[in-house]
Amino acid sequence: MSAWMIWVIIGIVLIIAEMTTFTFYLLWLGIGALVAAGVAMLFPDNWLLQILVLSLVAIGLTYFTKPLTKLMHGKKGFRDAIEDLVGRPGEVVEAIEFGSMGIVRIGLETWSATADVPIAVGEKVIVERRGTTVVHVRVLG
């Protein structure tokens, strides 16, 4: 089997694997493998060059992911809906105890939540800040 065919197979497998992870890292590696396939067509015996091209393409795409998304979404930039959680009101669904998390409904979504003081079920709260999957709230009012 030719080197370029191996790179194409690796690239396709990585791109398919990316569809299950949604991280973009495997996508960039997959694109790098496809570019390496093109290099392998031109220089079939130069494995070092093929691997170097794969690495440079993957690292370059990884580094420029944020600028590329800004470019694709125009000057207004992309705003994640989750960023809008801060300042939104919610209601405690599962009590927030001191030192442990509870559950808060914000709009139609439920979030794990922490607070500086215990908050009972049914209390109205406002989101002060958010982490990746946990919001920090305080009692509204």
C-alpha cells in the first residue's frame, strides 16, 4: 500500500473520530494527515517530511482556531449563549447546602450551582459567575 493511501486512511479515520468528540483537535490532525498524503504523493520515500508537514499543519490549525472562528463569524465575533448566564435570574430546584452543590433552573435549563450561603428550594437567585458546568448564585434581592 502506498504511503499516500495510508495517510488518507488515517486522515479519514481521525475526521470520523472527531465527529464523536467535537473538540477540533482530531479534525486538525485529520486535515494534517490529508495534507501529508499530498506530500507523500510528491515525495513518497520522505517519511520525515510527511510527518513534519502533518505536525506543522495540526499545530498551526490548533494555534489559529480562535482567530479562524472570529474570521468566519465576522467582526461582531461569536458569542456563546452560555456567556449570557451571568446576571440571569433562576430558581433553586434542589437546595444548595454549605459546601455542596444544588440545582438551579435558569430559563428552561437546569444547572449545578454553588452559593456562599445555604439556599432553600424555591428561592429566586441570580447568577454571579459561571464555571464550565457549575454556576455560582446568590439570593435575588
